[in-house]
Amino acid sequence: MVSSLVEDHVVKQLILDLRETLDLMHSIPNEELIEYIEQAVFQYAQDNYLRSDQMEWLVERIFNAFRGYDVLQPLIDDETITEIMVNNHKEIFIERHGETTKMPTAFESEQKLEDIIQAIVSKVDRVVNESSPIVDARLQDGSRVNVVLPPIALAGPVMTIRKFPAKPLTIEDMISFGSISEEAADFLKSLVQSQYNIFIGGGTGSGKTTFLNVLSNFVPEQERIITIEDSAELQIHNVPNLVSMETRNANTEGKGEINIRDLIKTSLRMRPNRIIVGEVRGAEALDMLQAMNTGHDGSISTGHANSTKDMLSRLETMVLSGASLPVEVIRKQISSAIDIMIHLARLRDHSRKVVAISEMIGVENGEIQLNPLFEFEEEGEQEDGTIIGTLKPTGNPLHNKTKLDLAGVSLAQ
């Protein structure tokens, strides 16, 4: 690795020298800044042997310290990295191909990390400070950013960046990865086109947002979609009539907050065919269910859970947090609003798979009844630990075919 061949103190010293030379660094064009950096690197190389690739790396590294995201920039640019975890200014971990690794690089100081955080959140009109130390934001490429500052974070500022591929994954990609079977993919495509309400559950890092994006691109192009997210991440390209909205945090006076619940309510006045909510975590679940029950068929959302039944229990808890309703009423609301439950999981070999697809078939004896349609069957392991298995049909037929019939869509079963 080139960076390991150039001592960290060299980078720091060159940056300090340039800062002293150029007091108005922020006001000069990038091209002029690069020229100053190249001159400083060439001058250093005259007294210290450096290969051309080391000099090139130094120029890029120093430029990123002034105009990019410092040591994070090459990690952000690396398409093989899916997660960047900054525990403090001295500790940076990455996830690549499901494996977590500590990086040898570090920020030059805690202040530099704080400066980078402020640069990121200010670009999306978010505020994070000691009085409001937690914030969700995003990078320009759509990557999800979470920040926690002291005094909440004891060892210094913490930042986690969940990256997304520049080219959104397609259902064909997921089939080739073994994340879903071709039969199940065709089945879900028919259901999305026929306006079935779908809820996707799964644990952290199981691929819920990615799968939501894949399903959203099955929506017929003539429809109008409203997407609602904490931080805008969805990339829907096939529907021209698309409105994307994201929440807003309260200002320093504690005013001006706009949450998912507010956005769902206002979206109902925007004549949507479908509403897609990136993730429900609380009382907004009731508004989502009501939207599904009041003529917005084909809506899709996600939530955190460890199984389909666990997701149903969590939905009940979310609704209860926003309304004092009997549990029996809530369960009827859930079962009448949601047609299909999908569960994703991240398996022990770090692969992400669809592990269950179930149909809601009503409430019986006070309990929501599920009709399992597809379930993942593990068949063994390869020598390298890769899990062998397939998402297989259970043999149970789909009970509710009304929406398929209305849409003129037939299932190949």
C-alpha cells in the first residue's frame, strides 16, 4: 500500500507548511491549490527519495486534507468498501466484502475530524453540536452518514458511513449473488406491479434499503411515487413522476423539526399512487398503515426485526407508541394494510439473503395469520464457510389474488 510507505509525520508536516504559506487556501481554485501542493512535494522529494507513485499519493492525500474529506476521501472513493466506521480521530475501520478491518490511517487531530463532520452535515442543512450531538446526514453520492459527538461519545466524535454502489443493484444482480431465487424474484415483480402492499423486515446491515430500491424499480413508469426517508438514499430511475422528501431536524432553538409522520401526512395530499417510506421506527407506522388502507395500494416500507413474527410484534409496539388502541384493533389494521411480508437476513458467512416471503391472511383467535410462500433452506457449507442454500417455494398458494386479477397479471406457478 502506497500510504504505508510514506510516513504519517511527513504528510502532517507538508500540510502544516502549506497552511502557513497559503493563509487564504479556501479562496483559491483547485487547480492552483494542486500546483502549490505539487511544488511542495517535489521540493521534499529532492532531499528524500520518493517513487513517482508515492509522490502522486502524497499530492492526492494533501489535496484531500484541504478540499476533500481528508483521510476518508480514498475510502469513500473505493467502490469495494461498503462501510466506514470512525470510532475517534485515531481509529478508522472499514467493511469490505463482509469483513471488518482496521485502517492504518488516522486524522491529524480531533479538530480535523470535527471539521470534516461539520462540512458533511452542513451540505445537507443539518446541524450537529454539543447541545444536539446526534445527527443523520448523507454524502452527495447518497451514502448514509450517522454522527455522534461528545459528550455522548466518550472517546471523541464518532461517524459511520454506509456506502451505496454508484450503480444501484438490480434484481438480476441479486439473483447472480444468490440473494434471491429467480422464481421468487419473478413472483415479487408481479406483486409490485399489481400494487400489493409490501413490508420488508430484517436486521442491521441485512440489505433492507437495497432491496427496497430493487422492488421500487418494478413500479410501472406511469405512476406517481412519493418517497419519504430520514436521509434520501433511494435511487428510482424508471418512474419520471417522482417526489423525494426527507426529514429535517429541529434547529438550535428546538423548533422546525419535520419528521416522517409529518411527511406521510402531507404526502397524502400530493395525489400519490404509492408511498414508499424508507424505514418506520415509531408512531409513524400507524400513518403508514392508514395510507396503505386508504387507497394507496402498492406502498412499500421497511423496519428492523429478527424475523417476520418479530416484525409484526414491533409494528404493534410502534403503533401503540402513537395511539391508544386495543391490540386486537391494531392487529386487524396491520393485517388489512399489509399484503406481503419479506424478511432479509445477514448469514454467518456475511452474505445477505431473502430468507422468507409470507402472505398476510387475516386475524384468527386474536393472532395475525401468515401464509409462508417462500423460505430459505440451508443445505450445507463449502470449505471456505460459504453457506449453500436456496429460497424455495413452500407449496402454499397465494390466497389473495384479487389485485393480480385487477391488474391483469398472472403468476407463473
